[in-house]
Amino acid sequence: MIRKNTILSIIAGFLVLHFIFASCNIKKKSISKRIEGTWEIINIMDPNDPLKEQWRFENDGDVNYIYRISIDNNISTVMDTGQYSIESKVFVSYVNIAYMEASYALDGKWEIAKLKKDVMILIQRPDKGGGYMYKEFQSVD
């Protein structure tokens, strides 16, 4: 009797783990689709600043690209390019940014604190001291 209960408990544990990992993969795909597009940084310090910055997330099928764009007087200039990937855990998801050519300080793991249809908040927590980087975006698309 004890063996039967033990075996059933082990099987139930494996099923729970399977569902947790499957849900993380589904969550990752959902976030990938929702993050694609153009996001404009909300300048919290000076909302009337004419200089705007946008991040555009694109997927060409194999590689996820990120473009950092400066907009001044309606003239767009690509300031930087890099690659990104989505990492999803049970309770938190991340955007991993890499290979930024001019803005290497933006490389790293950014926690997705909020991702709605028209608002995204990313937070980068440094591994070794230093301050947090907080970026609040509104969707341009």
C-alpha cells in the first residue's frame, strides 16, 4: 500500500513539473509576440523633451533584433543595433539584450516588470553593485 502511494506521488510530481515547464514555454512565446514592435521611452524626468528614443524589437525567423532609434524633430536615426532573447521562468520573465554596438551598458538581463498592449516596463538589476536602470515605454504601433 505504501509503495503504491509512493509511486503515485512520484508520477504526480513528474506531471506537475511537466506542466510547469510547458507553461513557461507557452509564456515565452506569448511574450515574444507581445514585445515585437516599436516602443517609445517615456521620459519621466522631462516629458516635454523634443528628443525621443525608441526601441524596436523584430524577429526575422531565426534571430531577434533590437534597434535603438533617436527621433529629433521627426528625423529618425538608428543609434544602435543588437540582438535579444526572451527568458521565462515561473514567476518572472526577462529580455536578454546582447551585442549592442554603441550602448554596451544596455547589454544584459532586463526583467519585464510590466507588459501590456500599450505599456512596457523593463528593469535591469546589476549583478555587481551600481544602480538599477528603469525604462518605461509606450507602444508606438
